[in-house]
Amino acid sequence: MKASELRAKDEGALTKELADLLRAQFSVRMQVATQQLTNTSQIKKTRRDIARVRTVMREAQLKKA
């Protein structure tokens, strides 16, 4: 997911996206713990997507203030 795509979304959509990504991260962590994860790069991608969403949310918050 690109930051430009995230900037086009409103605050509610970003919150939903963040919740979905956090659930996905939990799922990936459980797959790692049970040794079912075959694509380990998924961990890094999920973490970066979460950081991207949080950054865009913070930018929007600072823009309002």
C-alpha cells in the first residue's frame, strides 16, 4: 500500500485499515509461532504498512492543529 493511496482516505477509513492491519499482524505472528508461515517477508510488509498508516494519521492530525 502506498502513502499516496492512504492520504486519499478519510480518518474513519484509516482507522479501519489500521485495525485490519493489526489483526493481520497478529495472524502472521501466530503463524510464525506455530511454524506455518512460509513467506517470512510478510512480517516486514505488515509492520511497514502499519507504520505507514500511523504516519498518515499523524500527518492529518498535525494538519488540523
